[in-house]
Amino acid sequence: MTEQQARTAANILMAAAAAGTALTVLRTPRVRRLAWQLARSWARGPLALWAATELRKAWELSGRPG
């Protein structure tokens, strides 16, 4: 098996695992609620912090006065 074939096989397996997990989350109400709670918490915390940091970096790189 070449490296490219191994990468292709790994990509297919990862896609199948992701699809199976998504299907399980969507079909199970309790897990679906937990997933939404985690997504909301991530959006309020780390995602918001990362976005603010990136905006500040972009502003500083633009050369405009603060």
C-alpha cells in the first residue's frame, strides 16, 4: 500500500466514523441536547475569545490607530 492509498483509506474511515457519530447524535434526543449545550458553551467561551484575538491582530496589522 502506498502512502497515498493509506491516506485515502484513512480519510474514508474518518468520514464514515464522523457520519456515524453525527447520525447517533441526531437520533438520540438526550445526546442531541448535550451536543447543543456543549456547542453553545464553546461558542460563548473559546470561540468568542479566539475571534476577539483575531480581530485585534487584524486591526493592529492594518496600521490604523486604535
